Amino acid sequence: MTIRSLGVRRAALLASSVAMAGLLAGCGSGDDTANAPRTGSGTTTPSDGTSSAPSGVPTDAVSNSLTPSAPQSPAGGTRCHTSDLSASVGRNNPGAGQENFPVVLTNESSRTCTLYGYPGTAFVDASGKQLGPDPKRSSAEPETVKLAPGQSAWAGLSFANPEVSGAGTATPAALVVTPPDEEDPLKVAWKSGQVPVSGNESSVRLIPFSPGTGA
């Protein structure tokens, strides 16, 4: 598969998830995450409540697995823990007024592990304070992604271009990323400029993990 075809697939997935989330808003699987700054990772059903986090970590960096209603990841492999992974943010693939980034987790361990569901994400400033509203999850059906050592999985992060939408903006210092069902986050320096943080078009949306880097 060429880099061009992968980029087209990534943009199509992100565009489709934004459309589906708009149609299904308020229907459960696409609900907002909790109110405190949280990168709430987890499986199919978003958490509707807040969770405690380690000191100095946005509460959106806490896993949905702490919420009793959250489903468990499917059997068939041991899930990837934060200590097994590194995080990065791939190249933007803009389109139709949207900014589309792959959030990539790579298995740095010597064992095969699995990811299922959504990452937790939160834009933060240099002091660790969350910028903007909590992300919204698409209604896309998650799949179990098996990662051999050195392999990667990506989840789509999308938001409306602030210059088009007119949303209020801020420039984050980092994106905090938490693997599904984990409490400990990873932090990635944000080098892609301003993001929407206020106004009607300030939502950040996520699609669940797929194999590869989304490049």
C-alpha cells in the first residue's frame, strides 16, 4: 500500500467518524467524556463520570476501566500497558476544513500485546492544565489490534480548522495520551500550532485504534 493510499484511508476514516458523531450525538457511544481535564482512555463505551488521577496528571488521563460500566477488552492477548509503549503524533492530513492527526502508539517491549478502543487525549499547557473541552468519541466499532514488538497502532484525532470555524484558540505545549484501560499517561510535545478551545466549533473528536501509523 502506498503512502498516498494510506493517507486517503486515514482522511476518509476521520471524515466518516466526524459525520457519524454528529448524527449520533447524545446516543451514548459518542457522548462527551467527563468534565475535568481527562484523556479518558477506554473501550467501546465512553465514561460518563470523572475518575481520580495521579497527582499532577489531568483526570482525562485516567482509564475508563476504572468505571464499572465500561466493557472489558476482548480476550485473545494481553493488553498493552503504558510501560510497553511510546507515543507520537503523525503528520496532519487536512481536508474539508478539518485538521486530522494520527495519534500513534508503538510497542517498545519484547512481547506481543493488544490495544482495543480509544486513547485518552487532552491538550495541555506548560503547567499541565487542559486546554479546550473534553474530546468526543465517534460511534465507530473498535477492533482489537495486536502489536508485535516494534509495531504500531493509530487513532484519529480531528478538529475543525479554527481559521474556518472561528473558534477561540490556544497553542498547547503537549498532547497527553493514555493507552486504553491504563491510568498512566504518555506526553507528546505538540508542534502543530493552534487548536480550538472555545466556541461552538471547539470539539475534538476521536476514532478508535487501527493497525499501522496512519501515514
